Amino acid sequence: MSTLGSTSNPYDAIIIGGGHNGLTCAAYLAKAGRKVLVLERRHIVGGAAVSESLYPGFTYSVCSYVVSLLRPWIMRDLELVKHGLKIVPLECSYTPQPDDIGLCRWPDPDKTRREIARLSPRDADIYPEFGRAVGRLSRFVKPFIDSPAPDPLSLNPKDLWQLLGMGKAFRELGDDLTALQFKLTTMSGVDFLREWFESDQLIAPMSCSGIIGTFLGVKSPGTAYVLLHHYMGEIDGSSRAWGFPVGGTGAISEAIASSARSFGAEIRCSAAVERVLIKNGKATGVVLQDGGDELHARQVVSGCEPRLTFNKFVGAEHLPSEFATQVNRYKCRGSSGKVNIALDRWVDFKHRPGDGMHVRGDIAIAPSTDYLERAYGDAKYGDFSKRPYINLVFPSLLDRGMAPPGKHVMSCFVQYAPYDLAEGPEHWPEKREAFGDAVVDTLAEYMPGLKDAILHRQVLTPWDLEQDFGLTEGNIFHGELGLEQLLFQRPVAGWARYKTPVRNLWLCGSGAHPGGGIMGAPGGLAAKEMLKAGAV
Amino acid sequence: MPDVIVVGGGHNGLVAAATLRKAGRSVVLVEARERFGGVADLLFDGSTLSGEVAKTLGVAPDDRGDVVALGAGRTLTLNGSADDPGYATWQAWVTRVSTILASQLDQPAPDISKTAPVWPLAKTGLAVRKLGKKDMMELLRSAPSCVDDWLSEHMTDGLLKAALMAPALHGTWMGPRSPTSAASLVLRAAMQQATCSPRMLGEQLKTTAAGVGVEIVGGQAVQRIRVDEGRVTGVELANGDAIDASTVLSAVGPRKTLLDLLDPRMVPGKLAHQARVIRVRGTLAQLRLEVSGIDWPARRLRIVNDPMHLERAFDDVKFRRLPTVPPPLEVEVDGASVRVNCWSAPYELDGGWTEDARAALQDAMFDSLETALPGVRDAATVTELLTPADIEDQFGIDGGHPMHGELALDQLGPMRPSMQLSRYGTQIEGLWLGCSGVHPGGGISGRSGLLAAKAILGR
């Protein structure tokens, strides 16, 4: 019998990209007994969910750094706990203020209430009620991210039936919640929260969740929706929002990869794909970059971002022109960067010193809504934010293995860093360190001893995310999570069910429904659709 | 005792009053100002009166000629002939889609409440499906996006894009980079059914209403809408007079009606909350001038350079500050009388609208005018400057917002001004809302007044 991957003995499926979604798709297909090959360009699996040691003794979660919506069914089906995955919950959401102790929101409602009451007794009273209302909505929305998106433009009775069911569920929420859902989907985070709260110091950090990974400000319509996700977290079934994977986010990818291998999937690293082989409008395999080897498969699945997939791996000549136009209209503007820092010692926050529970969660540099909006303003006109929004986590406090004893790792997600600099994205390399300095300068206003304690710093700009991780324009979600690019329109209206106009070519990355974040849902759902369609 | 009291003689109040009277109801209309028409006096560019309203009331369209855009050192006539290649295709799409959407604006918004029947909803769905798959796909894709992205997919000329989008941003509290601003442009296009000169509209409509037998009281503010045991019993005027009636249609804005005109003890907490959260941040300032010796290129002008010019002006609104760039302007010329609208003057200006702030705004507006039309500053005499605070005071509208509620997706259609209030009736028996703060809202169309009157007649 000839080698697997030859024309006479093709794989059942080849998956381009060993990110967490590609791996998830592979694991599901392998579990169903299919012969699967994953091709990863880098020397290590995980894509943007990857842990690497860039300074001796320290481990960075290089890109994504926390996890919230990893689907429980994927955890179960792929036995990720057995394969070594352990997620610890974040203990607090701390928002320091430059001249004040700031605000901590804790898992304990009474503690949170006392903190908020310091800012506004009225807000403290409403906060739990807000949580309950939004929590009820998140239960309504959850089915959306666990099944393929129905298409309202389709005349297929199945789609229409699914839509009707959704409409019914929507009305059944009752008028107050229906109105709330409507507002949540269309309003800006700040406007939405102002209907409930009066304290800007509370509204600012709450509104941040809506801007992560988008090229929008907290006052831009449509940014309220992501608030829901904060009430949707499902670590171990508890409703705690965010968690940290022991070993960094790479540990998630490793667990999925290990699961996939246990089912018989083959994973090859340092194997960059040059293009998809297409014969008579059908995908038949891939051509590798080095050496031009051809590998054949009955189905090809891309875990890469849609524009990269169709423009680079496929080519417009193989696509209907209308589809090609829509792919190029797909918005991928990167807006964030990442700074990973190795610290020689613990550095205190000015107004809440110590390495207690308040810093064992995520820390938001978001002192006011105007501050956040100004940060967006800089980016809108083509520069990085002089005083950015930063979401900070100290992984070494949650997992001692991330740094040598007494030393620490600091993971800074930074917004905004626009891919399109006024002088052009290719000028990012020469601005990279200035961007890193802006981040450190900002943090030093809250942590005065910071600069002296830095041993090593890694700065990733959107340009780097594109060059090193294949994220088009550095967009961390493989395409902006705007209303016009979600559900049945992700990535292109009518093509949200993982199929593409090229027969036997599928999508399984974050550019497919339901989108970005370490969810695994696009990968899992794509595999299920392929199996259901009898494609593999 | 009249059958109905209409509070407010803005264009919607007048339309509602005349409609009710024509259907045989006795109507008293009370207006606080001496002059009628309310904000019709302030809005001009792109303002339209719905075809059905114009026909019902016999208001003749008035051709005011093309709109001319001035900016970036160029002059551009907006009559569909601009030579940007994508313009014609885009315009054709907008015309197709807005014609179908316009039919939805002539009827009440779909009722999405739990107890509502499903059939009318399904009918709305079917009506929209008439667009056909391709147009509907484009509508669903474009509407949530920002207007700058959307127009940039079709056109390259910055001046053309800015001039097309500028009026769609009025009253939205959005800039060209704000998501859903493309929807505002589609809505704006659907509103545009006939043109007439709003400046004269108030008096014209007043004559019409009086002609059909509406009893009109001018120069008298309604101080309170009286409610007894959850039912409307009449109104009290500022001069102490009272008029009894069991039906009151308020056309002065939902927020003001529910929060200022009612005794707070009569308003259920939930209803008061719904009213409080209606967003009415006004951004309009108007400069009124007498100008001689200027050769105007058209009767209506838009002064703007490109989309980012509009965005920077919106930044000023967002940060509650005076113009940091010469603001984009809209100009209407009527002989020597010239009105200039600036849509980036924040109602919530930090420090308030002091004399210094007013002077600075006026200066900035002249800077913009002068760049587009050199010599205007010297040729003009200022008759009046209206800031959003003045508009609130003089016209009696909350936040100085001429549409009684920002035009945003969460405040449109079945959500305008809230889900429970979008059918013109309120939880208070006999109290109705009929102004642009209720579906379909927007500029000068008269539809909200007409639909509110029809809702009362339907009861």
C-alpha cells in the first residue's frame, strides 16, 4: 500500500494550522475514526494559544493569556482533563486608580458590594440585580455558540424552523429581557451600563470587555454585547468568568493535541502550507512550502483566518467573484498588542501593596471611560495609545511553575495598537520598543518600582502577530466580532456553516461561527458538520 | 370639553391635531411658543415631509435645488452625477432598498412584545424579504457597520462620501467610524420622500390645522398633564387655566412628557425608568445671519472636507468640548437670511454654555465658513446664536435634541422610545405620545404625529 497522503492513499482530512481550533477539529475527526493530518507552520502547536520560554526559567503565554469560554462539551468529549488540562479561576478583577485604591470585584458578592458602595451605594445595590438579568440573557444566547448559525436568507425549512425557534425563545424571555437583549446587541458598553450605574469608575472596567480585539471604543455602538460573555464562563460548570490554564494557554493546545494523537491524528510541526491543491473546483490536498511536497486528502480544512485561506492558499481564480469580493470586505483590523515581562521580584501597586488575592486575577488599567475613549482616539488616527487600556495578569501568582521562585511573569494585553499606522504597518518594527515603553510608562504610574525590576520584555505588535502567527492584520479573533461579521455572516453571508465555495474545502478557525477566543467551538462544530454531511 | 388635547405645536403635533379633527374629533392644540412648527424652524438640510402627510394636508413640495458640498478646496454638486464610479451603483441600491423600507415607516413599528400576535411580525418579515436575497444580504451586512467603511467599499472621493453621510449622522450621537451609522444612512434615505422648506412648514401646517377646525392656543405652556387614578383628566396651563379632556396627545418628547409634565407620584417606577434612560444628548447649534454681497453657489450647502473631518468633530462632542477643528457645517440660504447648523456642539459641554463658550463656538463656525466662502465673516451680521442649551430652553426640548431621542438602533422602531411605549399609547389611560421621539422618528416627516393620531382613532 502506498504512503498515506499520496494520490492513491489520501488522508481523510488535512487540517491547515495547528491552533486550538485546528487541533479540536482534528481530534473530533480522529475520534470518529478518520485518518487526519494537522500541518503547523511553526515549530510548536497552539497558534495563538501557546506557551513559550523566551527567557531562562520564565514561561510566557505569548499571545492569548486567559480562558473563559472553552466549551464544556469539548472538554468532555476530548477528555482534556485526562490529557493534563487544569484551569484555575481568576480570583479578582482589580481596577487600580492612579490616586486612589481603586476597585476590586470579587467572586464573593458581599465583598464586591462593600467595594462598590465606596463609589456609589446605589450602584452597589443594583450590581447583583444586573448580574442576574444579564445572566439570564447569557443562558438565552449560549445555544448560539454551541450550534451552527441558522441563515435567515435561506429558504431551507431547517433554517427557518431553527429561526422560528429562536424567535420564540426571544419572546419567551418576557418583555423586559427582550428589550434588554435588544439593547445589549446594539448599544455601546458605556451607554448600556449607564442605564444601570452612575459610577464612572465602575462603568469603565466593565465596559472594557466589549472592546477587546475590536477596533472600537467603549462608546461605540455594538460593544455592549460582549458583556454577556462575562456571565457565560463555564469553568468546571461554575459561573466564574475567567480562568488561567496551569502551564499557560499553550497547555490547552497541548492537551487538545495529546487528545487528538490518542485518537490517532497525525500532527506535523514546521510544515508550512504553500497552497491548497485544487482540481476541477475541488480541493484535493495541499502543497508544502519547503520542497513543494504534495499531500493528498479527501477534505481540506483551514484553521487559518479566512482572508489568508482564500487569498493565499486558494486564490481568487478558484472563487466565485461575488464571494471573493466579500472575502476582501471581511474586516480584520488588528487593534491590540501584547507585552510579556519577566520580573526580578514582586512589584507593589501603589495603593494596594502586596501579592494578595487582589492581584490573583485580572487587573485592568481603565481608570475612566474618557481615558479608554482617548486611548481609542489615538488609534483611530493611526498611532498606538499613549496611555493604553491594559489587561494585566500575573500568571506566576496562579501557577508557580511559570517563573523561578520569588520572580514573576507579567502578561499585558494592550489596546490600542492599530495595525494600520499612519505611516504604514511596515513601520511597526521601528516603533515596537516605543510602544513597549508606553506600556511600561503607563504601568509605572500605578506600580512605581516596575522599571527597575524588569529582566526581560517581549513586545508583540499587530505586525508581529501577522508575521509570526499568521493573523491577518494582527486581528486576534481572525476577523472583527462586529454584528455584520457574526452568526450567519461569519465570514461571508450564506457561508457560515464551515463549507466554502470550493468543494471539499472547509473552515474551522475563529473566522468561522461562533468566532474568536479560546472556545474550540468553530473547530468542534466544523468537524461535526463534516461528519454529518458524510464528507469524511 | 374637547375630545383630545394636543400638547405642542411642532410639526408632529399639528399633523396629529389636523388628522384627528378631520376624523371628526374636537381638538384643542396648545403650544408654548408664539411661533409654530417647533424644531422645523431649526432643521433644513435633507428634511422632508412624508409623502402621505404632505398629500393629506395639502402641503406643496418646494424645490430648493441641488445641495452643494464645499470642502477640501473643491465644490461638488450632489445631484447624482458625481463622477466617482461606485456612486451610481451605490445610489441605485439605496433607492431600491429605501423604497421598500419607506413603506414600513408609514405604519406602526412591529410589536415584538411577548403577547403580540405573530402574524403582523411575519408580515413585516415578508415585506422585507421582497428586497430579494442579494439586496437583503447587503442590507444585513451593511446596516450594522460604520458608514465610513460602507461608503469606502463603493467610493473613493472623500468629499463626496462626507457630504453623503453628514446628514445621516444628525441626531445620532455617532461619527462616521461608529458601527450602525450605515443603518442611519439607509434610514435617512427611506425618510426622504418629498422636499419642502421646513422654515415655513410650521405656519403652513398651523393654517391647515386651523382651517379644518382645530382650536389653537399659542403662547401658552402646558405645565401639567392631570392624571387621576391612572386616567388622564386634562391639562393645566402656565397661566393657571385648565382644560379638561380624557385624551391627551403629547408631542413634546416622551422624556419630557413622562418626567416633567406628569406628577411624579402618578408615574409607575418602571415607566419613569424607561423615560429616564432615553438618550437625548443634543449636538445642534444654529447661527442665524443676515448676509449681503455673497454669491452663494446654491441654497443649501454642506461644508465638510472628508469623513475623518466629521469624526474629529464627533470627538469634540464625545469629550464635551468646544471645536478643536473648524466644524463641519450645513448652510441654508433664503435671500439675505442665512442659517448655519453645526452638529458637533455638545449639550453637555464641560463648563457649560457660558458667554465665552458661545463666542468661541461662533468664532469656530465663522472659521469654517470663511475657509469655504472667503469674505462671509465681513459680509455677515449675526442675528442669533442658538446653542443646545438655548434650544432646550427656547423650544422646550430635553437635551436640546431636535429628534426627542437619539437615532440609534436601540431607540428605533419597536424600541422607540422603549418597547412598551412604541405603540403611541402609555400605561396611563388616555395619554398618548406623538412626536419624533416615537416610531419612526427622525427629522421632519410628520409620520409619528400621523401614526399617533391613527392609533387614537383606532381605539
